[in-house]
Amino acid sequence: MSLFINLISASRIFFGAIIFLLLTNTEMYWHAFILFFIASITDYFDGYLARKYNLVSQIGEILDPISDKILVVFIFFAISVHQASYYIGFLSAIIIGREIWVGALRDLNSRMQKIDATKVTYTAKIKTTFQLFTISSYLFGFALNNMLVVLVADIMLLISFFITIYSGFEYTFNTFKK
């Protein structure tokens, strides 16, 4: 069962690559949206199963956020290219940079035996949820060919950006506080 849960987490990595490819074809936008919706549900499902059956593992605690990050990187990059948008590209690059920074903090804290400093926080869960909702909004707007929905997604991206920066600040503060 533990292996199954970890495979659910890892599936988001493959979903990210497939969705990226689907976004290269306008006739596949609905497929990309549906597949992303499924990928987003797996983020909840793997954690739920691990807690329900008391199968929380170190590999799962590492794999779950890594899978989320890879999924988000693939899709934000695809959306930036799709829209040829410096706005989306810039905010996405900072969001991705924060993800790399937090990964470095986790490595540092692991070496310093301070892994609690970068354990997943409630703010980080909100960040991930909001990022996934923002991406869903973009994909839904593409599928509908509705630029108003895409504009709303642009606003949501800005909110995601601020939540992402704030959660990165939390991890940084927890790492370097005395």
C-alpha cells in the first residue's frame, strides 16, 4: 500500500510532462484541463491515504512536495510559453525560484538536524492549493477560449505569487532563527 501511495505522488511528475505536451495543441486543451484536475486530486488523495492507513513515510514526505513542484514547474512554464507572457514568465520564475530555495533550506536543515524548520506548513499547503487553482483557471480559460477567465487567472497568479513568497519567508525565518 505504501508503494501505491508513493506511485500516486510520483504520477504528478508524469502528468506535468503530458499536460505540457497537450498544451501544444489547441484541440487538446480540455484534455490538459481534465488531466490537471486529476493530478491535483492526487495531491490530496496520496496524503489522505498515507494518514488514514498510518503509512506516512520519509520517502513520501520528500516525494509529495517534489512531485507538486515538478508539476507546477511544467505547467507554469507551458502557460508562459503558450501566452508568450513576460508577466506570467516573471512571476512563475520567482515562484519556481522559491521552490528551489526551499529545497535548499530543507537540505541545509537536514544536515543541521533541524528538519522541523522546513516541515510542510499550513501556509505552504494553502500556497500549493492556490497555485493548483490558478493553473486550473488558466487551463479552463484556454479550454473555453475565454480571455476573461485567463485575465482572472492572471490576477490569481499575482495572489499565488504573494502567498508563495510569504511561505518561503516563513521557511527562511524558521531556518535561521536562533
